[in-house]
Amino acid sequence: MELYKRYVDVILMQKRTGDITPMYLIWENGQKYKIDKVLSRERRASPVGGCGMRYVCLIQGNRRNLYQEKDKWFIESHQP
């Protein structure tokens, strides 16, 4: 199944130490999804193009890769 790069809005918490934790992601239509848990965080390239900090997240029981690419965020999506 082909994956696509889909930019999303993210609500995050940034601690005074500089650590960032994504809390919610928001689609273009305003639908908001709570990030239940961040499983891992590491600098990686995405198979859909781009690279940055990859957050492997649990969202509504589904494992999703969320990337922070400079000052933008994207997920690997099954829909363009």
C-alpha cells in the first residue's frame, strides 16, 4: 500500500528543557486526534520523502509515524 506525505497541525507541549511532546494532531477539516502515547522519538528519514524527528505515536489504538520537519509536521498517510 502506497504512503503519502500529509502535513498536519500539531498541538504540542514544550518543556523548559526544550523537549517537545506532540499532544494532538489536527486535519485540514479541523478534526482533532489525541496522541495517546509517544512510543519512540529519533531522527529519521521518511519513505515518503523528507526527514527530521520521527515520533512513533499511538493514536486511537493505531501506530502512526509523525515527523517534525524543521518548522512543519507531517504524517505518513494512506490517502494523498
